[in-house]
Amino acid sequence: MRAAIFERFNQPLTVREVPDPACPPDGALVKVAACGVCRSDHHAWSGNDPDVVLPHVPGHELAGIVIETGPLCRGFRTGDRVTAPFILGCGTCPDCRGGHPTICDHQHVVGFSAWGAFAEYLPVPRADFNLVRLPETLSFELAAAMGCRVTTAFQALAYRARLRAGEWIAIHGSGGVGISAIAIACAMGARVIAVDIRAEALDLARAAGAHEVIDATAVGDPGDAVRDLTGGGVHVSVDALGITDTFRNSIRSLRKFGRHVQVGMPVGPHVTVPLPLLELVYSRQIAICGSRGMPAAHFPPLLAMVEAGSLDLSSLIRRRIVLEEAGTALAALDRYSGAGITVIDRFTVAT
């Protein structure tokens, strides 16, 4: 099969022929039709994920068609249109049985602990537990665009923050996961404030439904600006980027008993940040929680919202590229630039 692979961190990806993967006995082999290019892929490519072993094929936002199933797979068959969460649980441990495979101690992480979907084919182990059947009306490109950022945002808002209609929410960072969170929060009936430093990102946030936008470079303290705008702070605030400034601004945005959700993955100097424990956590009695990925079992309500038309994600896809352009798209994320989601939708050589 053709795959985009890197031999060294921070070096260009090379598209070349590699051996086809085998179908797991309890899994399925998926022909990849589309794969998103995500900031988490950039973390893998730049050497910030300890699970990555070189040489490596990144890519974890996949959608495609089942072309083979193992003898122990019962719930899927050849021809099924599918996607999968990037964190694949073992399905048998206490965490998985309790509905929390994203913290499974034996997790298989697509594009990180194993080769990913910047390739023509991807094996998915424990398919009955991890695969998700796609509605016929949902395109592979949109399913791939939803694969990490939208599902991660949905898990963060619906299951971690328990966001309720009528509540104020601030989204700090309007990249892929931030824009996804804005659209989902609006669909859930919340009042949404988007905070970013880029005009393009704020324009996209408005298009996604944000009720208010704040240019963090144009105010003295973005957290105080959010609190002034809402008369005391938001009920929920999301750091969708994972850097010290967005974490700080998110925490400072909250009202008393507010809930902060850490969705953006911190790396490098942002792994450890100062926390205003007395002023904010203790005195305002805020809650802080992390959110990473979403289990396969939580996909149906999100897909139902998309099918019903209450959540329109079509504007999220800003670029469609060929496999050979994946490396350039990854490198562009060095600058925290761009807006929306880039999707690889062509994997074979044109004839």
C-alpha cells in the first residue's frame, strides 16, 4: 500500500510503498477513504509523543470501507462504511467495561502507538468494540473531519463539562477543535464566546455560530474581558489549544462554580503551568477536568445531531489534499496558523 511516512522527527514525509497490514483476528481491515490532518499528528511528527517509534505513519482521523474482517469479528462485514475513535480500547478491562476506554491501560492509539491512516489501509483491532458504522448520508470527508476534533469537542462538552442550554461558554482557540466546540455548543443551546488572536479564526468562529468574539490581542486580559461581557464569567470554559496563555485565560474566564475543560494537548514548555490556586480554584470553587478523545459508544448521539441537521459541520473542511501534500500540511501547523480542517481525500496515484 502507499503510505506517508517519516524516518526522523520534524523531517518531510515520504510517500512510498510499504507492506499491506494484516487484518487482526478480532478486527477489521479498512480501506481509508479520507483522513484529517490534526495538530495531534503534528505532536507525533515533531517528537512530542513518547508512544511514537520511528519510522512512523501518522494520521488518526479516518473514515473508509471495511474490506476484510477477522474470524472473531461479529458485528461488521465487508462493505460497511465506518470510522473509529483514535483511542481503541481493549474492551475487557474495568475502564472499558465501565464505559471509559479513553483511559484504558491497554489502549491502542491510531497514529501514535501504532501506524496511522496517512495510508491506503488501516487495521482496527477489537472491531466489535471500537468500530463505528457511518450513516449513508454522511460523507467520508466529513466523517474524517469529525474523527478527532469534533468527537473530542463533543465528549468535552456533553460528557465532561455537562454543558446545559442557556449557559455561557468560552472557547479559547478557534482551530479545528475550537470551531467544532463552538458549533456543538450552539447546537446544545449554549451562549458562546470565541477567543483567538487571528482575524481569520474569529471570522470562522462567527460563521460557526459564536454569539460573541474576543480578539485576545485587543484587550488587556482576555479572562477579564469574558467576565465583563458575561457579568461575572462563563459557566464553562475550554482551552482548545493547550498553551499556557489559553489555559490561563480559560481559568480566569470562569464564574464561581465554573467548569474548565482542558482539551488542547500541552507540549514542551506548556506541560507545566502556574495555577492560581487560592484566587481562582479555591475562592471561586471552580472545577478543572481533562478530556481526551471519545469512546465509540458515544458516537451515536453526535451522528444523530448531524443527521437531523441540528449540527451543520460542512463548513469545517477548508482544504482537501492528496496524500503527497500531508507533510506540507503538517509542517504548516508549526505556526499555529490557518483555520478549519484539512482532509486527505486522495490516496492512490491518479491514472
